Amino acid sequence: MNDFERKLYQIIVNMHLYGKTPSLEDLKRKTGKTEEGIREATKNLIIKGKLSWDKDKKVWII
């Protein structure tokens, strides 16, 4: 993982611990990155097997 992917992963994990699912706006605000950058990093995390998305529950699976 590169630094940004690690930061994004940690934000998602921390919010997950408090029972929250971060929105794209939350991630943009907390990282200071663009939507495209966040989507690319998220896609890389999914490909690497660090994250997956549950479409029915609309939550991240860590």
C-alpha cells in the first residue's frame, strides 16, 4: 500500500469501529484529495483484498 491508500484504509477502519460508513464527502474532507484519487485508491485496496463492499448492507467489509 502506498501512503494515501494506507491513510484511506485507516480512515475507513476507524469510522467502521464507530459503526459509521464514510461517504465520499467525508473521505474528501478527511484526506484533502479529489473524488478521482479516492476512487482509484479504493479500487486498489479492493484489488489487493484489503476492502470489499457489501451492496446489500451498504457497508465496507474489512
